[in-house]
Amino acid sequence: MENFEEVKVSIPSRQDLQNIFGVSDEYLRVIRKTLGVRVVQDGSGLSVRSAEPDAAARGARLIEGLLKAASFRGEMLSMDDVLRALSEVERDRPVSQIPPIEVYGGKRIFPRTAGQADYVSLLRRKEIVFCCGPAGTGKTYLAVARAVEAFRTEGIKKLVLVRPAVEAGESLGFLPGDLRDKVNPYLRPLFDALADMIQPEMLARYRGDDRIEVIPLAYMRGRTLNNAYIILDEAQNTTVSQMKMFLTRMGEGSRIAVCGDATQVDLPSHKKSGLADALVRLRPIGEIGQIALTGDDIVRHDLVQKVVSAYEEPEEGSQRAR
């Protein structure tokens, strides 16, 4: 008889079983194929079996993680949820489990990876948090969600979302309209994130009475913001002096999130990025949190992760092509 490892997992209910197996067992087939395991119903639970070392244990850890994730959500898991959990288990990382971020309209936003879960946890614990990571890792979106949650339930009186209006190869002078028209394209990602979390009429009202501001970085000079949640997006495009100016706007009862991608600096080559400087300069301050998200945390289209990986590879092939 073939030797195999077996690990048992308790399944509380038939609904939980369907959540793990998926419609017509579609999730189960992916789990079996990816991890090389057999999953067999065994009384009130499951037996995860495999002849491969540690495979059964990984399968059991995956199923337990998915059960907890489904419990947090209170709804069916998606194939994306299962695939990302599989990816985490294969890298020996825990399946991301953290209470969702509660925004408006009953909407709940869930961290999708272990890195994102660590980031949200840090945002909840620290008054200033720096997050670096490539495109698609959710660094700004999750910061905005956390700010909206704090605004809704934790006594935060004002949201201030800030971006430097730095040109990425184009000239602001060629854009039509007045200054507000020219900088609005730079602020569009922040408007989009807010619109996904707050109903339109409520968002218009909060913006009208200045409880929510979305502004260029230059408009921050000279202000002190109390009981505010302040987010700086595209922070890699600040200078050292601008970063200092921004951080010192923080008043009593306020929180700050700073988001950026160190690989996409649009400053002139002779200017040092304020983000890179702050990450080193402020590291000894324990009250300030820092986290780096990676390509493993990208939750956009699968091709985004591949594009980011391609740009991280050495350029030897490109140099030979020249």
C-alpha cells in the first residue's frame, strides 16, 4: 500500500464545505492540482492526503485559512481568493486574515494578500505609516479605505488626500484650463478611490463643507491639521523639504499615511526623493510604521504582476539589443 501523509480538518457546516469546494467543486480541483493532494470527506470534516512531503499539511493549512477568511467575509469566496491563498501557502506565508475595513453603504474592503493584511494592521496601530510598493499593490486604495473607516467610526473629523503635481514626462503648461483644471488629472486616482467608498451625494456634501479635501501638495504649506487623516500619495515625487513640510502639518489627534513607489520617481535626477530620504531618516522612530509591499501583493490583472517582474529584471538583454 502506498505511503501517504494525512491531515484532518474539521468543517463546521455544509455551507462551509461548499465555500471551500466551490460551485461544482471548481475550487477543489484547483487545490488538488496545485498542491498535489487528495481531499476526501471524512465524517464531519475532511482528510487531506498526499504522498509528497508536507503537501497534506499545506493543504490543511490552506483550507483552514480559507475557512477563516470566509468567516470574516460572511459570503462566498471567489476563485481569485482561492488562487491568492494558494500562492501564499506555496510560499509558506499565512493566508491573509484580518477583519475587513468598514466604509459606507455597508461595503467592506478586505486585504487580499498577507502583505496587505500586515499593511492594514499597521495602519490601525500606528499614527504615521509609510508604505512602498509597485503599482497594483493597493497601497493608496487601502490607506483611503482605512481613512474613511476612521472618519466614519473613530472621531476623525477631516480627510485630506494629497498628491504632488509632478510631471511624468508631460508638461502641465500644455494642459487646458486654469490651475485647478491642470492639477485635477493628478488627483483623479484619489477621487476614484473615494467614490468607490462613499455614496455620491454624501461625498459631494463632505467635499462641499471641506470635511474631505483632495489637494495638491503645495496647498499644504502653512497648515496645521487636527483630528484629520492625511494621506500623501505618489510620495516618491516629493523633495526632502516637501516631505518635511508635509509631515509637520500633523496636529493633535491626526494620523498620516504616506504611499509611494521608489521605482517610479519623476523628479529631476539631481533632486533626492523625499520618500527615500524619510525611510532612512525616520527608521529609528518606533512610533512610525514602515512596510514594503512586493509583486506578490499585486491584485490588479495578472499581467500587471508579470509586467512589474519584467521591469525588475536586469537590463542585460536590452543593452545587447542596443
